[in-house]
Amino acid sequence: MISKVLLSILTICTATAFSQESKQDKADKKPTVYLVGSIHNMHFNPNNHYSINDLLAQISALKPDVVCGEITPESFNQPIEGYFPPEAACLAEMASELKYRFVPVDWRLDYATQSIADKEYPSSVKEKSDPLLNKVQLILKEPSPSLYDKIHSKETLSILDSLYENIIGVNALAEIACGSWHERNRRAVENGLKAAPNAQTIVFVFGVDHLPQLQRQLKAAGIDAQVAPRMFTPSLNPKLPKSVLERWKRNRDNLISIRDKKMEISYDNYLKVIDSRRIENLEEAIQKSL
């Protein structure tokens, strides 16, 4: 009798311990994270062989649960959404069709602070930056099946990493003029991981110059993010679904209303809109995707 009781207790304890270990293993399991660099309106130049449809094909091939995009959470599905890169709104619109959840994770510094710093941008930083930027331009001119290959190459990403880590990032004024670059990318990672605690595969899609810093910030969070190799064959089809075009048109019209002061918006956002080319960018995106 005693032996049966002991066996029952041992079985219960073992099951409880196993359950606790399983929960802990699940909590400790890190997601697989891929980084994909976008090129904003350069996607609409057919000579780059990296269209919006190519970007969508790349993401689809990675089979993500969650896609983290370059829109701030407070701007998502709001009148100011069009201020952000057109591919971000496209990724949001295509989420249900491509079976992932889109999460807006960007963060932006206020206009006044950044513009003051930009006016005082140190000439010494520019002098050091220019040779690296020229190197990137030379790489982009090299023949390749797709611009994707060139912007995701180790050489390009190493140059961009050095630019922000060793030149811009070590100068406080230049760092602010670049929108508090390190803080922006830190918050993007924080927002993404917080919004996708149970995701198995996450893809961050940001302008390519963000990739090295996003990788650093993810590393600090214990995640070895992978720069995704190209998984698409460049397409010559520029056409996008009607729903995407309608969203871009709505965003364009909202920005026009903001510019013309026909819509109430914060003064900070108003300044950002009138100091940008986002309306023209959206018009180009629409016209070249019909």
C-alpha cells in the first residue's frame, strides 16, 4: 500500500516537473528573425529588379508569423500613415492574403529637435561619411540580377554599419540629426518583440540602412537575426492589387489635406509632411503600379 502511494506521488511530481519544464522551454525559445531591406521608391524603378512584388515574394518565401514594418504604432491606419514608406502600407494591406500579422514598430524623433540638429550637422562627420557613401554607390552600380543582392551583401552592410557605428553614432549632434538612429532602431526591435511574444518566425522590413543596427539590437535581446538571402526571381510585373492602390490613394489624399491645412493634425506631423516628398512618392507609387 505504501509503495503504491509513493509511486502515485512520484508520478504526480514527475508530471508537474515536466509541465513546468515544458512551459519554461516555451518561454525561453527565441523566434527565428529575418531582416529584409527595402529601398522605398527605388522599388518602382524596373532597372533595379527589386519591385514591390519582388519584396512581397521574398517575404512570402520566408513564411513569417509576423512582419514588423516601418510605420509608428500611433500612425498606423491614421491620416499620417502616408508619411511613411509606401511599401510599409502595402505590407499591411497584404497581410491577410499572405497569411502573416503586420505590426507597425517604427519610432520617430520629433521634427523640431531633429531639424535643429540637422541645420548644425557637423561638417567633420560629413567629410568622414562621404567616402563610405561613395563606396556604396559604386557597389550599387555593379551588374547584378537584382539590387536585392547588392544591398544585402556583406560588403554593403559592413559599410553601413561602420557609417552609423564609427562615424555618425559617435557624434551626438549627427546622431540626433539622423533621428536618434540608435534609439529609433532599439525601439523598433522592442516594439516588434513586445507585439509578437509567441511568434515563431518574424521578419523586420525596413530601409536597408537599418539592417546592421536592427541586427545589433536583436543581438542585445538574445536573438541572432539573419539577413535573408534572396528567395525570389525578379518579376517584371509592376501591377499591385486594387486594395493596395486604394490605400495609397487614401494616404496621398490625407497628406494633401494635411498640407493644405484642411485636416486637424499635430503641428509636429504637419511640419514633417510639408518638409517631405511623401505626396510625390505616393503619386509615383500609384502611377507605376497600375
